[in-house]
Amino acid sequence: MSESAFANRIVQSLLDTDFYKLTMMQAVLHNYPNVDVEWEFRCRNGEDLRPYLAQIRAQIERLSELSISAEQLGFLEQISFMKPDFLRFLGLFRFNLRYLHLAIEHDELVLRLHGPWLHVILFEVPLLAIISEVRNQHRYPQIKLVDARDQLYRKFDWLRANASSEELAELQVADFGTRRRFSYKVQEQVVKVLTAEFPARFVGTSNVHLARKLDIKPLGTMAHEWIMAHQQLGPRLIDSQIAALDCWVREYRGLLGIALTDCITMDAFLGDFDLYFAKLFDGLRHDSGDPVQWAEKAIAHYRKLGIDPMTKTLVFSDGLNLTKTLEIFRALRGRINVSFGIGTNLTCDIPGVAPMSIVLKMTDCNGQPVAKISDEAAKTQCRDANFVAYLRHVFKVPKE
């Protein structure tokens, strides 16, 4: 009998999260240990999650059981930029459920976080993974691991049939699929198969637990929350992106040098990304809008600054599948280095399964609103319309 795609425990350990949560957490510990934040969950596809409340709550309560082991700390100690004081803090860290509010309000599932940034930052990825897997257990109880594995092999066959051996030798793909995975067991299976048999270059996973377990590289730098929070942490809103990038440079001293560009828009980002930052950062990450148009802007910007684009890397991570990945790769090959982080289309792509579209985003920092505008209208997120309008005005971003 084929093995079920589900396990009793959804979140395996404190490290069952995206690597950039740990890199940002260290920067928060060192720079903003007392900053207070709020987060809010949103199901973009309007799915009714109320029937799953009890099971979601039960899995969330199990988060408080987790603590980091000596072996897990040993794995992180091998990463050069993980500092001893941060690792000591992680050794003491526990999920504190008093910072979390979960309920049914106005006929929908409501999930909010409110507390010190340092103590709520690790909630995001496990909470999304829990909601996704609980919902999938209810909707697709018949799914087996072999279903996910067979689908992955079909993708390998497609890639071998559609890409040349030269292209496969250069194409770099990573797993970025923790938060909306079908289940933990599916993600583990996918990453195992990618590590052993992927036709192109599999360069690692964002999931730290799996990276340790399978002896592969954990990947990630910063997320939107880092730049969003600085909208209320700096002296002026117009300098918020500069403050976020500058703080990151001081924290990591040239390491972890991939900057996220679409917290406001790519154009607004490039206005702040001067020669100083362009030399200090190794490249940029795309997460909204047309990927090739975005890349053309990046290449033109580097050239304008007198930087050879072939010394930089663009990382793509917005709703990718292998077809889209190959298209982007071919459009940019030989002009700038590229790498691809594929999420849902690796860890929740099973015939007959409709993946969720869920997010958990920071809404307030130090009691004031923060916003993400991005390069895609549907991804704009802020609960204060006046602040969004002010942000657009300050950064000269046209109305949608």
C-alpha cells in the first residue's frame, strides 16, 4: 500500500521554516530587539477555512512544544554569519502563543499576531504550513506520496525533452516551497528526489530542517517584512528602503547579498539602489510583476552604474513553474546570472489538487501602519488606505 502524504505532526522542528526567517531574526535581535509588530493572515482565494479551526488550533498548540536541539544548533554554528549570541538566543526560544489570536469573526477564519518582532518573527512560515496541510488533509485525504513523486518525474521528463544539455548544465533551481506545501512529507519527498535526480542544477532549499536532514544548502536572505518594518523605524519614510539595506549591510558585511526589490516597486527600489548598494549586494530577487521586464530594468541599471551585469545574480521566486523558469532563463542567458526558487509548483503540484493562495503579512510596526505595494496590483497589502496613498506620494508611485 502506498504511503500517505500526511503525518501526525505538521511542523517538524524550529528549523522547519524558511532560512530567511532566521537571517532576519538575527538582524532583529542585534538592531531592533524591542520593536513591536502586528501581522494578519489573508486567504487570497476566499476559501472557507472555518471547518478546520479545531485542527488548526491543535497543531498551533503543538508549536509551543518545540525547542532547538544541540545537534540543530551545531548545524547552524557551521554557517559563518550565524553569531554566537543569536544561537544562544535560539537555544532559549519558544513559540509563545499569547502573541497569537485565532478565531472565527464575521464568518471567516481570523489569525493575527501581535508582540515583539523578535518573538513573533518565526510564526509566519509554520502557521501557513499548518493551515495548508490541515486543509489538504480534509480536502484530499486520498493523496499518497507516490502521486507527488510521479508528478515530479513527469516534470523531469518535460525538462529533458525541452532543454538542451548545455542549458541543463547552467539552469539553477532551488526549493522555496515550505509555506504553501501540500504537506511536510510531500516537501521532504520532493527535495529528496530533486537532490538525487533533478536533470538541471538543484542548488538547495529554503527549508532549514530539510537542508540539515539531507545535507544540502539552506538558501535565503531577506523578505518583505524587513523593508516594510523600516517604514516606521527610520527618521523619514523616503529613506526607509535605504535604512533597511544599510542595516542589512552592517549586519552581514557583504554576505547574504541578494536584495528584495518589490516592497514598493522596482522603479522606487532602483531610485535608492545606488552605486554603493549595487557594489555591496550580489544581486536582486524578483517577486512580482513581469519577470523579464524587471530583469531588463536591473540589467540597464547595473550598466548605467558601470557594473558588468555578469558579475551579478538575479533570483526569481514569483509563482514559477519549470516552463516559466525555462522561458526566463533563455531570455536572460549570457546577459546576467540567474537562479530560480520554485515554491508551490514543486511542493503542492499534484493532479487534482488546487493549491491555496495564503499570506501572513506584517500590518503594523511600533503601532503604525506598514505597506507592501509591489509590482503587481493584486499583491498590494495594507489595512490603512491613507498610508498606502502617502507611501505612493512619497515614492512617486502612480495610482493603480
